[in-house]
Amino acid sequence: MRNQVTFLLSLALVVGLASAGAVFERACPTDVEAKQYFSVDAYLGKWYEMQRYESEFELNYDCVQVRYELNDDQSVSVSNSAFNLFNGSTINALGRAVLSFPDEEVIQGKLNVSFFGAPNDRSNYWVLDTDYQTYSVVWSCEELEENLSEESFWVLSRTPTMTTDRDALFRIHNIMRRYIDRSQLRFTRQLDEQYVASGKVWMQVMEALTVFFSSL
Ligand SMILES: *[C@@H]1O[C@H](CO)[C@@H](O)[C@H](O)[C@H]1NC(C)=O
Ligand SMILES: *[C@@H]1O[C@H](CO)[C@@H](O)[C@H](O)[C@H]1NC(C)=O
Ligand SMILES: *[C@@H]1O[C@H](CO)[C@@H](O)[C@H](O)[C@H]1NC(C)=O
């Protein structure tokens, strides 16, 4: 009985939260424009994830934070961290980013990001717009097969809560209207220390529920 209930409970959680990710039955759009005159230096530092297309890699993870720092060789070190509210586990991913096309006359906000030492051979992180101080809107697309592609999308913020600046919000909204399927968006909970504590409380509630159902 207990196992069965735990199983059902887990299933409910998984089904409730998992989405297929942003897979579209089409080729990658070719009309997406990245930010022009992009400055890597101004982009460095810490960002908090506000929204994203759910991805298998991040499934169920919240508190996603990213830190970009300059390496000696002018590449960018990428440190991603995330917290799983359901089992309290933290994940970290270390990566490296380089400008996709550093020799272009007008530098675009296109980067090749790879993790765990993989080659930087894909232009998979396009900054569509950022003011460097408040927000960043990032997108990428990968062809899976003919007429099937997977898109990633992130709204990042310099602060754990989204800006209320009208101009910034207007610009973010514009990008979303042009390129984004809102039905696939997921809001990321950004948890400071206090929230992490409440995450633990939430887990305790789930455990208590499991025990309660098992005892029926
Ligand atoms: C927590 O859940 C994630 C994915 O749902 C899993 O990959 C990870 O191993 C789990 N960690 C623990 C400590 O159970
Ligand atoms: C980034 O990836 C693209 C392929 O998507 C490739 O053409 C380009 O040369 C790469 N840039 C660097 C600096 O490696
Ligand atoms: C992909 O889409 C194009 C345009 O709609 C179509 O002509 C082509 O047959 C499709 N290919 C496949 C494998 O479905």
C-alpha cells in the first residue's frame, strides 16, 4: 500500500510538472535577430532565471542562477546552479562560452556554450535583447530532424524578482510576442535563503502526506 501511494504521489508530481519541452513541428525559424553591438563585458556577473521553456535538463528545478566570468583566454566561464524543491537536491553545471562569430564587424549576442568540456561548436545561446543592468532574453533552437526542432528560452534578471521598469518590461514583451509560445513558458521560483527553508517545509509536507496516505 505504502509503495503504491508513494508511486501515485510521485506520478502526480511528475505529470503535473513535466512538460514535453518546447519541441515544435517546424524547422528552426530563420528570422530571429540577436542583439547587435553585444558587449560580453557588460553581460558578465550573476543572473537569476525568471522564466523558461521547460527542458529535460532543468525539469523540476527552481532557483536557477547563472554566473558568467571572464577567463584568461577571453572565453567566459559559465556556472549554473539550480535547486530541486521536491527532493532538496542542488545541481551545478560548469561550462564555457565564446562569442559565436567574434570576427564580425557588428558583434551579435550569439554565443557557443558548452558544458563539462564539450566542444564549443554550436551557436546555442542567443541574447535577443538585454540592457545588461536589469534583464536578458535568451533563445536558441536546434534541429532535431526535418521539420522538428527544439527551442530553449530564458528570461534572466539581475535581481531575484523581476524588474518593474516599464521600458524593460515593454521590451521583453515585444520579444515574446515575436518569437515565443507563451503556453510553453514556466516561471522559475527564485528562492533566497528564506525560500530554500520553505522549500524544505514543502518537502516535509509532502513526506507527511505520503505517510498519511500510507496509513489509510
Ligand atoms: C532529485 O530529483 C532529480 C530529478 O527529478 C534527480 O535527478 C535527483 O537524483 C534527485 N536527487 C535526490 C537526492 O533524490
Ligand atoms: C560557434 O558555432 C558555430 C556553429 O553553430 C560555428 O560556425 C562557429 O564557428 C562557432 N564559433 C566558435 C568561436 O567556435
Ligand atoms: C517539411 O516541411 C516542408 C514545408 O512545409 C514540406 O514541403 C516537407 O515535405 C516537410 N518534410 C517532411 C519530412 O515532412
